[in-house]
Amino acid sequence: LIAVIMIAGTIACATEKNPGIGRVGKVEYRIADYVKYFQTYSMMANYVEDYNEYIKDYMISRGAMLTKAQELGITLTEDEEKALEEKAQSQIDEEIDKMTIDAGIEGEEAIAKAKAEAYNKQLSKAGYYKNVDELKKAIIKELREDEMISKLRQRIYDSVEIQPEAVNTYCELNASKDKEKYENDANT
């Protein structure tokens, strides 16, 4: 997630602009959002006929779900917000820990400080974000949106009622037709 957010941030910073490319309900998308999703789901490029259309569909679905979640007043609790902050910080800490620094630096505190400075310098130099705080805000925003969508989906799932009798009746009525279809058409 961090790498993708950093790539999207680079595009936004490199052009000095991050123009809006569309809106779905209350959710506005910018070019950096498109790039972020394009990178995140790149493994699907080999499996879908029109990858750009796939990303567009994803953005529309996500925007519609976020808009509906906002309309329904779906929010996160203080504890959930705190958990997001901790998760974002954990992701950043993992990236900072991977930083390579001068082998001559000794002491746990000095090493941690040197790695944090190197990471901030890398962010600033690459034009991703001005500092770790900006990156953390972007990560938290993405995680918050994911959680809101998850809560919306759970609300929808909770409202679905499956009646076993109706399923049994359907199967009984359609089993012979479906069996014939499967026996005669291997592609079914």
C-alpha cells in the first residue's frame, strides 16, 4: 500500500498538479487515484480484456459505495480510528526499518533516528510527500475508506435473508433442466 500511495504521490507532485478526472456521487477522483488503483490491481491486467475499463469500473464501484456509506452516516469509532493510525504507523515503521544506513552508526536509538531521517529524505527527494506525516495521512484516508466500505457491505449482508424453503423449491424445480444443460453442454 505504501509503495502504491508513494507512486501516486509522485505523479501528483511531479506535475505540480493532480487534476480531477471524475466524480462518483460525493467522491472525487484525481489522476493520482487512477494511478494508485492501476498499480494496485496490475496483476489483473493479464486476465481482463480492457484493463483501463476494469480500473474505471473499480473506481465507480468504490465511489458509489463510499457515497452510500456517507449518506447512511457510516463512520468509524474512536477506537477504529486509533487502530487505523496504528496500522498506518506500523506500515511506515516497517518501511523505515528497511532503510540502509551507514554501518558505523551504533546504538539502537541512533540507528532508529538515522533510518527515520533517511526515509524522510527519500520521501522529500523523490517528491512523494513532504514528510512521513503527509504519507501517514494518505494511508489513513485509504484505510478509512476501506473500513467504511466494509461496514456498508456488512450492513447489506446483515439485511439479506435467505429462506431455505425457497432455495429447496428452486433447486427441485430447476435441477432436471440444469442437469440436462450440463450433460449436453460442457461449457455450462
